[in-house]
Amino acid sequence: MVNSIPTARIRIIPIRIDLSSTCHTNAIAYDAPVSESSTLPVPWENPNLLPAKPPGADYGFVLDRQAHATTPQQLLERLSKADAPPVGLVWTPESDRLVPPGDIDFLFPANRIQRRLELIHSLKNSLYNGMIWIVIAGTVYGSADKSAALMYLLVAIFIGAVPALQGLWALWRMKHYSIAEARREATQLRYAIWLSHRPMRWTWAIGAVLIAVFIVQMNVGMEGSFIAAGLIKPLVYHGQPWRLLSCALLHGSLLHIAFNFMALLSLGKLIEAHADRAYLPILFVLCALSGSAMSTILMPNVPSVGASGALMGMVGFCAVLGYRRRAVMPAHFLKAIMLSIGLIALMGIIAHDMIDNAAHLGGFLGGLLLGGIYVRRRITDFKLRPSAAARLTALLCAAILLAITIWTIIQILRWRPT
């Protein structure tokens, strides 16, 4: 391990690095039609994506938006430092802008050390998180709350065991780590920076709806809200078909809405970045309907609540998006979506007694169908642009979502125990 250098030897340049303003600019015109066989430019590979390097020094790195000038040797030593935060962006004479370390070949040995240290740190955190949730699950199980214990065990699996296995696999592959792999990871970092600055207005709007309804649920009581607006299948056939949608706005616990809300933020950002925000209300409303309909048909005597059907529709839509438009998508996009599908299926198998797998399946199939309709095979732009008909459908679905939200809140507030 290379010894760290004293901080006094690193000169701090008095400049603030503002990534947000630069990431919103695109020097490449992306609206020009391009044939399907051509290579279409994508914004995260735009050379102007990252800020210009600070003046006055040939070498340095950026940490917490603060630029630090170094010598070449100091930069190598800083990247290899075990007890310091990882460096994401550097500058050298080879580039006039900030770049990920993986783009600079002479930094490869130090970058490989930094990458290994990152993986070890991530692995330790995953194991630690998993152990915490396993202890919680065991404690709850001891109090005879079996369903809650199973839910906490699932949390331990998905934020502990799964990331730990991924970390172990990545560490094993480090023996074959190459400059080409470092460059692929640099591209992934560029994509993550670009994605982090994409607007997600409709995602936040739908998330606000879910939170507002959950607050009403907590004030009235979970059981009462389930009776008032949950998917009680016999009532759907007896004049209350609106429950097919209202149930998607309800959640069973704080943990339930927390997981669905985080999933919504992740999926919504991807759809708004690579497609258009107009698709979000369409996907949420129609996939919630298809999920509830499938649940009503296959599980007619089991009541359910939750936005998972709609979220699975977004997963299905992203799968079609990643497959049909793979020429203008990040290399890891479709792989990540397929992994998510597999993990959700595994979760459904493990917790089949408490998860509405029929709603998951119905929502997923609905998302695949909508993806087949809206995701065109001919690519003329890195971003999927909706037609006039799709925008009109989006407005209609947004109006339906607003109306069912108001109706759901009214029904919950009007409920009284019999």
C-alpha cells in the first residue's frame, strides 16, 4: 500500500466546482435524424459534460466540490490512500476538463487499488446492514409477529446479502481488472453524474400523492383505510370498480411505502431521463389497473394494497426500453433491469404468503405491453419522444390519477367503524 502524503503538501485551489450547471448543457445537437445503423451521440459521453479543469495546476483531483492541486506522484498516492474518501474526478495535462480516473491510463495502478478499497468498504457495509436487519427480524419473530419478521428478513436479503454477493463477485473479478474495464467504469460514472442532474417532476408528483394518502391513512388507521379504499375483490364486482386504482395509493406500513417510494424515485428518474415524463402517469395508472385486475382474477379472496403493480409496470417498460433502444442506452442498463426482475421474482417466491404476486405479474405484463406500443424500434434520438396521442393519453391519465387521489382520501376520511 502506498503511504499517504501529508495534507500540507496538497494545495487547495480557491475555486468551487459546480457540476450541476455544466451537466445541464449539451454541446451536441441530439435532435437531428440519424439512421439506425449510425452511432447516435448520447449526452453522458458528451466531452463537455464535466467542468473545465481549474487553472494554475497540471494535476489534481476534486473532492466535495473542492479542487486540490497535486504533483503526478501525489495524485497517484491520493488515489491509493486507504483511509480517505475515494476520488471521483481528476485532471491532468491530457484533458482540458475534469475526468474520471479510469480515463487516464497512467493512473490505472492507483485506480485499481482505489477500486478494490471501495469494493471492500462496500462489502463491509452490506454485511453490517444485513446483520442489523437479521437481528431485527429475529427480535420481531420472537414476539410472534411472523409476517413482520419475514418482511425484515427480506430487507436483510436485499440490502445485505444481495449487495454482499455482488461485492464478492466484483472483488473476484478484480484479478482480471484491466484498463478497458476501468474505462467502462469511467463511462458508468459519467452516466451517473448525468443522470443525477435529470429533472424528475412527475416522479416527485406521484411520490407526493403516495405520501399524502399515507399520511391520511396514519391519521385514520391502517385497517380502516384498507376497508375504505383497499382492493377488496368482492366489492369491485358490487359497484366499486374504483378500488382497482385506489388500492395502488394505499400502503400497509411505513416500511412498505418507504420501499415503494425509493423504487418510484429510481424507476421514475430512468423513465424521465430516457423517455419522457409524459409516460409516467400512463404507466402508473394503466399498470396499476392491470395489476389490480390480474389480482382480482387470480386471487379473488385476498385483499391487497400497494403501488407495486404500477412499479412493476415501470420495470417492464424499462426492460423494453433497454432492449429496443440498447444502441443509445448505457451498457449496464438492461442487465440491471433484468437483475431487478429476478430479485423481485425471488422475493415473491420467498414471501408468497404476504406478497400479491398476481398484481406484480399483471403490472409487469402491462408495462411490457405499453413498452411494445410506445417504444419504437427506429431510433432517431437518444431520448424517446412521445407522440401527440401519447401526450393526450398522459393528460387523461394524470386527470384520472388526481381524481382517484381525491376520491381515495375522501373515502378514507369518511370511513367509520361499524
